[in-house]
Amino acid sequence: MFNSPLFRLADRYPALDLIKLKILAMVADYEGAAICDIAAELAMPHTEVQHQVAMLAKGRRGREKHGMDLLMVGADPYDKRRTSLRLTKKGWTVFQTIKVLTGE
């Protein structure tokens, strides 16, 4: 009955909530963003953002099957203490779909 892109996106990624969408948008706008920068921007605890990023990426250790594979997490080349985030190809596809749906 409902075959819009929004419903297909919701069916495919049921765990993609508003916080995860905000994180995806921030990483799309600032490729290589760090978890601490996102946490400060969203006024959220670093550990909560870290958990959300893990779910957007490959999942948490021991729970990899729950990962969405929308983000790549790597070390910052200039500061090894920071984590650098990038969208995967799949992440860019999801982000572009969301941009079309929101009219941006």
C-alpha cells in the first residue's frame, strides 16, 4: 500500500532514528568529523554518541550483526586520539535519499 521512499527506508533501516540521522548529516557536511565534535554539537555525552556511531558503522564488538555499515570509523591521521568518521557508499546513498525526501 505505502511504497514511498520514506517507507522503504524505514523498512530497511528500522533502527535509523533522529539522532542517527543528525549524525549522518553532520558527517556528510564535515567529512572526517570526530566523535567529540559531534557530541559537543549535539550536546550529548561522548559515550552516547560513540554508541550511536558504532551502530551506524559495523556494530559493537560482539554485536556486529546490528551494525548498519553507513559510517567508516578510523583514526585521525593528525591526532591518533581522535576518531575520524566518513560515510560509506551505502551511507551516501541513504543520506541522498533523505535529502530528497526532506527537499534539501
